[in-house]
Amino acid sequence: MKLSKNFMLGELKCRCGKCQPIVHDSFVQMLQRLRDDFESPLVINSWYRCPEHNMSVGGTKNSWHVKGKAVDIDWSEMRSFDKHKLLKLAMKHRFYGLGISEGFIHLDGRPPSQKGLWVY
């Protein structure tokens, strides 16, 4: 099932395979606008996580993944130029939670009053 032009429900589902995801259309559209401007596919490693799965992968108790408003995007194969472009676009599209690792970037839809930037 399509959530938007480029994102499918399967990308949103929790990796536990047992629960129903929380879908926020506003977050889906925010991610779609990012994808449109990036002009290349975004490979989602993790989107919605149920509380149990979130804890099993070391997620925080108040994770935005549990709320259905966070994604981890695989960027292990991206060139530095594209990583920079994605970071700039994420800020432009108001992803106020940005977590950076070598293999992925975490983006979430927290409010501006809670914005944060961290490195894994």
C-alpha cells in the first residue's frame, strides 16, 4: 500500500512483524517533500517501532520512532556530497531531530523547542 508517491506501508512497519504501525500523514508528507528535493531514493532502515522492539534495539524510552515520527535512512553508500545535501535539506524541511552515524542518519519530527543534533 502506498503512503505517498515514493513511500510504501512496508517501509513504515515495525521490524518485529507483530504490531500495527502508527501513521502520521503529516510526517509522511514531510518525508516525501524531502525525497522530492533530494531527487534520489531514500532507503529507510527503521521507521515505526513498537515499544518492545524499540527497547530491544537500544532505543530510548521516549523515542520518536515509537510515535511514528522518526526514520533512520541508510546512507552508507552515499557520497559525501549527497550526505551534505541530505543534511541541508533535512534542516530546510524542519526535521528538528538529527542523529548522525557513519551508516545512517536519523531524522524526526519533534517540535522546534526540542530540537537536537547528535552523533552516534
